[in-house]
Amino acid sequence: MSTISIKGKGSKQIALRVEPPLEEGIKKAIEQDGDASVSAWIKRVIRKELQSRGIESKG
């Protein structure tokens, strides 16, 4: 497992590898949810998870 360090201001790029079955699930979820891209979907899912934990995301 790799680790990442998120420091400084501005947008960060994170490389992510997924297995084909997970990729297919993501594609289906994007279609169902109406997101424009994989990155938009992932950001929305992460924001929702942070919100459920009471962590404020500014962006």
C-alpha cells in the first residue's frame, strides 16, 4: 500500500489503480448519478463521506 502526502494549497492529483470489476461499478454509478467524469464522481463521494464524519471540506 502506498502513502500520499497532501500539503500546500491548490488542487492535487492522485493516481488510483482499480480492478476491472470496480471500474465497471464506478461507470455504472456515474451513469446513475449523472456525474460528468470519474474524478467528479470520486470527489462527490469523498465529500459525502467526509460530511458523514463531521469533517468540513472547503471545495
